[in-house]
Amino acid sequence: MIEASHLSKRYGQTLAVNDLSFVVGSGQVTGFLGPNGSGKSTTMRMIVGLDAPSSGAVTVDGQPYGQLRFPLRRVGALLDANAIHPGRSARSHLTWLADSNAIPRRRVDEVLSIVGLSDAAHRRAGQFSLGMGQRLGIAGALLGDPDVLIFDEPINGLDPEGILWVRHLLRSLADEGRTVLVSSHLMSEMALTADHLLIIGRGTMLAAGPVAELVERSSGHHVRVLTPAPEILGDILRAKGATVVTDGPEGLSVTGLEARDVGIIAAAADVTLYELSTQRASLEEAFMELTRDHAEFRAGEPVPS
Amino acid sequence: MSQAVLTRDAVRAQPSLGAVFAAASRSEWTKLRTVRSTVWALLFAVVCIVGLGTLLTALEVSRWDHRSITEIKGFDPLLWAFGGLDSLAQLAIGVLGVLVMSSEYANGGIILTLGATPQRRLLLAAKVSTFAAVVAVVSLMTCPVTFFVCQWLLASKHAGLSIADPGALRAVFGAALHLVLIGVIAVGVGALVRRTAGAVALLFGILLVLPGLVSLLPSPWNNQVTEYLPSSAGVAMSAVVRFPNLLGPAGGLLVLCGYVAATLAAAAVLLVRRDA
């Protein structure tokens, strides 16, 4: 379990992480979601004691990371897949990492085979592709067979097969009862992988909760109606308290009423309907909605020519 | 992963700080021996210590008959024997020592190292002692060799020392220790500066450039300050003749240890205080 309370990190004038409090529980995949530059990596660096918080605290299984002895046996982290000496072989890289926490060296071959790098064990890491580097980084995180796993953007640079593999790995780690925290800037990926979400923007927590609940809460939904008499129906629905927006010559977008109620009202008013459907926003839209004002860098509106 | 790698008890048990230090040292040894630059730098150091020392002594022997009586009287038979160690070998060990820290900052490996051993002072101690041990092995193997070869060359002019002569054995160990301490200072400078180029520049600025600058000071300050520079203090450790403007061997050792302590103390403070 990872617990952060009022965690903040300030770099000069910039508040990179602003008063974050959250709990990452065991037995599930927790997605840490936010646009680039929103403070995900900084938060993860504070969890594993690389950066000291400006204020607040974060603990792993109730202890600050800095107090753990042989922490790789408790917490495995992939923070930067490039953080590997290019001249060292994959095997040597994992060997020094294992040695540092007195992990038996036979484990090195085990994790190499788990991530599918057994055949590349003796190749120098400098010759690795981005995807192979990610796999080696994941191998390093798994080395101590830890209960808590932290992955910063683990699917970067992976091919579709690799992405699928990471998804299954995260799932099976969580199913074994481990705590899995995985960051991404891709909502669509998190929708497939995570059970629980922490969404941040500009260092501030925007939303936290189970994936399904967040979609429901942040996007709401609306009812789409196609009718030959949009003006008449619109007035009736507004009188019932709904918000109605015209959507094309025959279309209405209704919020505040369920599709069922719209159907009953239309039937009572003797209005013909061509279409009546509930429209749910996708997770991606929900995410965009949440972080709209919190993205640090955003493309400008297209300039009309 | 169905089979547990470590038992629950092994995971929960709080290992002693000694165990943390031992594991970190073993890890640092693995790191050192698995990159090629270590092998090349150490090989270069060995060649310089023995080869250059021998070459410089041989040149001295060839010029011996043209030397004046006063020159011969003040001659230190070990001066050229450790000439390679005091110059190029020091350079190689210095760069390698800086790289112990700075290469990890360059390729990002420092986040794995500090993540694996968050006890940062202990980690620095492990890095320093592992590197010092490697340098000690190299210098203890090469310093006696260059001593015996060079003294055998000088014996033809009846100017050679025997290892049983006063100060001879001490000078051999002094030279070996000199190189180890330079290596330790280099690791500390690497931890302070973090960047390879900057750290190497600072280290060799102090060891090679500073003596030149100090010599420009008005007399007698130039000579008084020179005695206490790390380069002079190091050379003093392997001298058997007392030169003017040079401390004795014990004084040299003491001064150099002072520099080591100051560098490591500063490195430890900053390593703990700074974000990775």
C-alpha cells in the first residue's frame, strides 16, 4: 500500500506537485493519469525517496522509502527505462541490481525469462531498442519479487504485442494481491488496464475513484432524440425541467432526463420519434473534460484560413 | 512467479546496516568489473606506473655520467621510479574515480542505485571503499615492481636502493597509498560535481594546474603554500630524500588525508541533501 498525505514539491517558483493525498491499495491496478508535465513522475520519484517532498509525506507499507533496508524486496520501480549503462549487458545490469539488495543471482535469469529477454541477456544495453529497454526496466522492478510495483509510462516504445504483454503482466501482478501503480498520459490505455484511477493536472488531484464511477461522474450522459418536431418536443421537455440543445435539423440533445422518460413524454404528447438513445461520453472525453484547464502545454485553436 | 524468491521472513526482517553496506559494496564491485572502461583505465595505469617509471629511470641512468656531484648527492632514487604514478597513472585513476559517480548521473543509473540503497552515506562509503580496494590491488602489485626494476637499473651506477634501506619500504607503500587516496578524492569530486567533464576539470585543476598558479605567488608564500597542496603532499609520501618545499612522508600523508576527509564530508552532505 502506498499512502501520500498533503504531498507537495516546489521547484523554485513552480509548484510541480500540489497537496496530493491518496491511497494506492493492494490487489488492483491503480492508474496514475495526467497530461505530460502534470507531476506524475515527480510524485513517483518522491514515493521512492529520490526527491524529498517540500511538504507532506508519502509512505510505502507505512514506512518512508528512505527507511527501508533492501527496498527492492518490498518495492519495485520502473521510473526511466533509459537509466541503464549502455556498455553493460542486460544480465550484468540486473546482476548488480540483485547484488545491491542481496537478492539471489538465480533470480536474474528468472526475470529475464519473464520479460522475454533471455536471448538478449548478453547483449549490451546500448544496442537495445526502446521496447527492449522497457522490458529490461520492468525486469529490474520485478527482481526482488516485491509487493509494491511502480511503473512510469511502461508502454512507451512498446509494439502492440508488448503493450498487450504489459497489460496482462499488470493484471496478473494485481491478481496476486500486489499493489500496482502505473502512470500514463493515455486515458484509453488506462481504461483497459486500471481498476482505479488517480487523475492529476498541474500537480493537483482532479479526481480519484474506480474507473467506471469516474466516467459516470465526470461525463454524465445525454439522450439523443431524432424527431420531425424538434421545436415542439423541445419546449415540452424544457417544461419538465430538462436541458435541451438543438443538434441538427431534426435532433435534440437532452440532459436531465433518462431516455425512458423522454419516450413516455413524447408518447403522451403524440410526437413521433425516429431515434431515442443514451449517449455516454467515452473515457477519453471524460479525461479531456477533466484536464482541459490543467494541461500545461496545449495546442492552440486551429487558425481559420 | 509462483515460487517465492525470498521468504516472507527474509523480506520483513530488517537487515543490519552492515549487511546493507556489504551488499552495496558487492554491487559496486559488479558494476566496476562489468564495464570496459574500468579494465582499460586500470591497464593504462599499470603500464604508466611500471613502464613510464622504468623509462624515466632509464633516461636518468643514461645521463648519469654528465651529472654534477651536487646533483647526484641530492638525487632521490625513487624520484623517477614513481614518475609514471605521479602523472599519467594518477590521471587514469582520477578519471575512473570520477566516473564511479558521474557516469551514473550521466546515464540516469543513479536513480536505480539510490533506489536500491536509500542509505546514501552508506552508499557513498561502499562506492569509495570498493574503488579504493580496486586501486589498492593495482598499486600494491605495481609499486614494488617499478621499485625493483628501477633500482636494478640504478644499481649499475651504484645509486640504487635496497628494499631494506631506511625509508625504502615505506616509500613503496607511500606511493601505493598516494594513488589510492587520489582515487578516493576523485570519487568524492564526482559525487560533488556530478558531471564528468566538470569533475575531471576540477580534479585536475587542483592536482595539475593549481601548483603552477601557486608558484606565481610572491615568495615565500609560493613555497609555503605549495607544501600543503595535495599534489606535493602526495609526492612527499613516496620520497626518501627530504626535498626543500616538501613535507615529510608522515606530514604528506596527514595533509592528503585532510583533503580526503574534507571532500568526502562535503560529498556526503550534498548527496543526502540534494534530490537524485
